[in-house]
Amino acid sequence: MILLNFIQLLDHYTFFPGTPKWTHLTYAIDTTNRDLLAPIFATVFAKWSAVSLFTFEEVADITTSDIKISVHRGDHGDSDPFDGPGGTLAHAFAPSDGRLHFDADESWSTVPLAGYMDLQTVALHEVVHILGLGHSAIEGALMYPTVEAGIRKDIHQDDIDGIHALYT
């Protein structure tokens, strides 16, 4: 989750200050976790492309990609250290920085499973943070600030309305 001071409010969703905009972004996944994360992110980017004007392209070089996906624990050099199990699950930074980090100390699953955080749900949430959308006040929305273990959420109409409002 990204915690920022949001200065714009429109209906039930918020935008990052300055409303930065992109339509085509490249992404790369750190080789350490690529086999696990690549199919998840292929699904995540396809879902966002289906409901928005975005296109995403996987590239090999993480140093030059717009979005840099990796897994870390504790202090990992971005001045936003992870706090271990049960706290912050992930955080993301807008391009051109574009880092998307997952907390290695969380219990992750690639399917909804009691007691485990659904990787796809958190990835869907964090990717739209990178695109500039903040949290929603609608509990059923993907962009609601929290999610329970064992739950898979998908893109909600409020999330679609928010990203469309930001990019039109």
C-alpha cells in the first residue's frame, strides 16, 4: 500500500497529487521470483488492459523497465521498509521510478486460500497505484485500502470509474 497525502477527491476514489499519466508501460520481474510472478502479472496486466486504455509490455531488462517487480523483506533500500507478517503487504512507486515491492515475510498464495494473502489481488491493487489511482472509500472496491487473507478481489466498477476519470 502506498500512503501519501491525497489532495484530490472525486466521488469515492482519490488520485495522486499532480495526476501523472501514462498509457504504455514496460515491466520486468526480478529473476529470483520470475517463475512464480510472471503468470500472475500477465493476468493482472491483461485485466487492467481490458478495462482501460493501457498497454503493458514485458521486457527483460529490469533496470530500464517502467515497472520493476520484486520481493523483499525488512529494510530494502527504498526508505519504506517492510514490517514483517501482518502489516504492509506491498508498496509501489509511480514511473519513472516504477518499483513494485512485495513483502517476502507475508504468507502468499497464487489462489485464494484461508490464512494466505492472494498475490493476484494485491498485484491488481498495486499496479493501479502505479497508474496514479489512490484508495477508494468503497469497501468492495479493489482499491479499498485493506484486504483480508483468503480473499480474491477483482476490478470493481468504482476502480474502473476512477481510472477512467484520471485518464480522460
